[in-house]
Amino acid sequence: MKLIQELYGNGLISEEKKSELESQIARTGVTEEEIILKNKIVEEDFLFKLKSKILKKPLLKPKAEEISLDALELISEEAAINYKMIPLFKKGNSVGIGMVYPENILAQNALRFLSHKENFIYEIYLINFSDFNNILKQHKTLKRETKKALTQLDKEKEEDIGRLPQQDAISLKMIDDAPIIKMVLVILRHAIEGNASDIHIEPNREKLNIRFRQDGVLHLSLFLPLSVHLSIVARIKILANLKIDENRIPQDGRFSIKINNKDVDFRVATFPTLWGEKVELRVLDPLEGLKSFDKMGLRPRSLELIQNAIKSPYGLVLSSGPTGSGKTTTLYSFLRTLNKEGVNIVTIEDPIEYSIDGVNQSQVKPDIGYGFSEALRQILRQDPNIIMVGEIRDEETANLVIHSALTGHIVLSTIHTNSASGVIPRLIDMGIRPFLIPSTLKVAISQRLVRALCEHCKKKVKANDRAKNYILENLKNISPLIKKELEIPEPLYVYEVNGCELCNFKGYRGRVGLYEVLSMTEELSDTILKSPIENLILKIAQKQGMLTMAQEGIIKVFAGQTTIDEVIRVTQEI
Ligand SMILES: [Zn+2]
């Protein structure tokens, strides 16, 4: 009776209460913890902190959604319930086990046995009842739904044998099946709750792999039998309005679905593979994607330049960067700021990534001759105030975009270049006459996404030679305007990844943007007219206070938001 004794010793219960609790335990045979909570003597958190102190075992507050399914698979549901223990995380063959009763000898024996059988080593953490139950619930739902779907499908297959000679075609009934619908929902929900950005559904010779990508890294997560492959793919195709019977060519689509009371958009792409169709789903969380742009991690100077640009009555704002750098998301943030009553906003996109209330969004269809330039021509007749054009891909679109900006519209678009200063030569390459650029282009942004360090476990270390050289190389000859912001710490330190249970031992959690923001000025106009060479443009922009991508990155390294490795990785991307 250690806990009751401790509560009594601390004066939290009377001697009378103490013996009452003890007799309840003797009568009912339940544990001390349960009796204390049932009688509402102290809060659960308090009780487990106390227990952690007595047992000298660390107390962990895991989040159910951060627990990977392949770790959960290590302990059967029965054993988990019986011994109140559950795997929390896995790193190689080392597993963290959460236990409500780490002192229980039977549970310890069971765990030892399992670790031999499944060949893993483990570390034990104390967890409380609520956390245990939450994790178990997630574990159970996924397993139950999967099993139900499988049994149902097996049954139907038997029924169908009499009717269909071959199981090649998918009967509509199979797709309408509640278990399949539920299973797809379980997969989608798991992705959202685990903060995954992509879901890959890939068949191979033996199994159907369902993998979830978090922070740009793929994690193996769930295996299903191949027998559910066709119906899962069919269900997703129905959601995304794709042709169910077409499995020889890739298809693209999108759909929106309510998950945990929030509308979430998904982009879908299918590809034929040797083992059947593969499906990739990109999660387009509207709340995440449409973050207001003062929360994007822009420096105050860049923020001000952009705010001024999009508030002007007309002009062009261009965002550039490689695929996956978030350049479209940036434009969406601007649109959200500009989206007010009385303002007519029209977009031309390929594909439409997020739906925004109050904005007229249209999808181009190049295969039927409705490309960006055709769409733009048609849209100009609707007299919009603000136009977003998904991407400037060709000369015709480039010309129309410039023309629209000149005729009193705010135009937002993306263009494929590596740097902000490269945007101007790129426009000229696309046939835009240099003298048109200073009067239209207000701001050119280039951006990259780097992985953000886990706040919980990052390590401050002395910079090694590689980091030191990179920093010094990129910070020489900087303009006095930005010297203040870029003070080199003495001694020179950086942050490194470490890894903890909170970040699944990756050392990174989430992502953060790096932005180069170039703004049009008199001096720059002169250069564009005389000799619009990228290097010259860059020099002038830097003199005016623009930071390069590498310098932006170094600021975020000093601030402990990311690592030198991440900055080097993205600044070398093309
Ligand atoms: Zn961490």
C-alpha cells in the first residue's frame, strides 16, 4: 500500500480514510491506483507523478497520434489489456514500452518473453490510465476496422464465385461496402492525426503497403492483404471522381472529406505499377495551408515589402522555388489576406490545391485546349481585381500576366527559378520586354522549406569546420543594412539533431520556410533597362537589404530553428 501510505504521510488523507481505502481494496481486489481515483482522492496526473517518484521510473505523456503502428504491432491487444502495457515508440530494434504497472512481476515476465520472441530490446516508462486507454483505442480501431473489412470481403468473394467466372472486375457492391469506406477513412484519419503530409498505397508481390510521410520522410506504417487492394483503390477513385475501370494510365484528382470535424482536402494521383495501381494522396490541410502570412516565418522587412506590394492597386507578385517548396501555399496565404467583401478574386490553377470561400477558382484543362493563357483571356472579361495564375509556364501566359498587371490588376503567380534575382532574367527569357518589368513586378520571392529542429531535444554545439566555413563564406561582404540582424555569435555555435520520443527519434518536427524577397526600386529599374544580368541584380538587391537563401537559413540556424545540414541541402536544390 505504498501510494495510500504516501498520501497519508503527506497529510492528504486522514487515518480513517486510509483504512477505508484499504478495506475497499481488500474487498474488491482492485489496485490502489484505481481505488484512489475512484474515490477522487487526487487527480490522475498527481497520482502518477507520485508513483513515478516512488518507483523511480520516468513518467511519459505520449500522444496517441504520434505512436507508429508498427510499434503497436509488437504487443497483442490481449496482452496489452491484460498487463496494461503498450509500445510507445521504436528505434531500430529498441522499443519504448509504456506501463501503468511497471512494478507488476507478471507484466515484467510477459514483456521479457515477448522481447525474446519478437527480438527487441526495451525501456520501460510509466504512463497513466488515460494515456494507456487512448493509445489502446487507436490501436483497436485500426485493427478492428481492418479485420472487419477483410472478413466482409472474404464473404463476398465466396458469394460471387457462383456468379462471376473471374474476379477481375470489381463489383460496385464491393466499393459501396461500409467496411471499405470505413477502412479508407481510418487510413485518412490516421494520416491527419499523425500529421502526415502524404499517404502512399503501394501493392507489392505479397502485401499492400500503406505508408505515411511525415516531415518529408517516409515511414513504414501498415500492411494489408492484397485482397483489399482493388477495393481500396476503387473507393479512393470514387471519392476523387476518377475512372474506376481505368488502371493503365495515371490519373489525378482531388476530394474533400470531414475528419475530426475539420474539412481536409486531398490530392490524389494513381500510377500503374508491376503489381497493380499505386495511389498517392497528398494531404492539403486548409488550416495548415492557409496560414496567415504573418505566421509564415518571414522577417519583418520581407513581410513589410510583401504587404506593401499586395496592397498596391496593381502589379505582379511572383513566387518561385522548386516543386514542394511551398510556393503555391505562399500565394494562398496572400489570397486569404486579400479575400474581403467587394474584392473580386479569380484563380486559374492546375490543380486546385485548396478551396477558399468567396474566391472563384477554376481548373485549367490543357488536354481540351483550355490552358493558362486561354483561361486568363476568358477571366479578364469578368473584371476581377485580383488574379492568381497557378504557374507561368510559357511565353503566352507570361505576356498575358504582364498585360493584366499593367491594366490595373493585382496578379499573383509562380515561376520556376532558383532565386529571387533569377526571376527577372527568366521573364526576359520568356519574351517580356525589359522596360515592362519595373512598372509591373513589385516583389519576387524565392523560397525553400527546411525541416524544423525538435524543440524538445535539439543540442547546442560548437560549430565544426564545415558549418563554420559555410557560415563565414555566406556572411562575408554583407550590406551594413543587415549586419545588425546577422551578428555572428562568439563563440560560433549551431544546433544539432538529437532525437527523443516526441519527434520519433528523428530530431526534426515540422518545417519552416526560408524566403528571399526582392523588391523593385529605382536603382534596380535602371539595371533592368541597362543590363539585366542575374549577378548584377543580386548585388543591388543585397545592397538594399535582401538576404540570400543561405543567409536566411543561417539566421534560422543561429535561432535554433534548423540545422546547417538542412540549409545546405535546400540551397543546393535546383
Ligand atoms: Zn525530439
